[in-house]
Amino acid sequence: MKIKTMLFSALLAFSVSGSAFAYTIAGGTDVGGIDSFLGKIENMNPSDPATEATWASGIVGTTLTFTGKSDPANFQVTVEDSGIVAFKLLTTPSYFLLKDARTHVLFKNEPNMDWGVFRLLDYFKDKENLQLSHLTEFNGGTVTVPEPGTLGLLGLGILGLLTVRRKLQRTA
């Protein structure tokens, strides 16, 4: 019975750590996982950093600050899936907005703060004729995100401590 409990706990710890997935681009650069989609708007006028920040702040529910702009926005296709693209970001923004000729799309930057990653055709339908205007970044700054493997290792350590404690209680 105790072995079953220990195996179940170990499997649970590994399943938590194994749920993360990272994409890579040519050259083997890890760009992290897909960022969270927050909102989309067509034909925003004028399309300047102040207007974009105001719209994005309304979606997020807090005031966002403009921190950088890549013009034009150039993306790289990931090795694992040609529909997933990655953008090298200028800062480490909390949020970023991508614009083509008429569509603005807002994302929360989560798994890897140096790269913006998403499925291109979910938001921009015409990949062959797509010309991205720019990428606007908001609330730049460094954020430490724990690795899922670290959480799994912590879980195994706690499991080991509990096992040792039970053995000591039995012998006492």
C-alpha cells in the first residue's frame, strides 16, 4: 500500500513538471510556450502607442505603459509547428500587441519573457499576404518565472522527507 502511495505521489510530481512545452526556432533557440490571447480589434484609429496603450489597458483592467516598438515586426516559424511563430522582443514586456494592416491583437507574455509566441493563423487569416506593421510592448521589466522542473523536484524532495519521517516513526 505504501509503495503504491509513493509511486502515485512521484507520478503526480512528474506530471506537474512535464506539462510545460517549449518551442524552438532554427538554430535550436528555445522561445518558450504559447502566450495568452487577451483581445483583438479591427481598424483602430489612430494607431499610435498612446491609443494602443489605452485600448490594451481597458482589456487588461490596469494602466499599461508603452516600453518599446519593433517596426516592422518580423517573426520566425518554429521547428515543431509551422503555424506557431515567435518574435524576439526588445524588452521583457508583460504584454505585447501585434498589428497587421487593420487588426490589433493583444497577448499576455508568459512562458518566456524574451519571446512572443502564438499560433499565427488563429488571429491573422491570410498568411501568404500577411504584412505585420509593428509589435508594441507594454510594461517592460524582468519577471522571474519558475521552471516546471523545479516544482517537480521540490515535490520529490518533500515526498522524500515524508518517507524518511515515516521510517523514523516506525523504528521509534
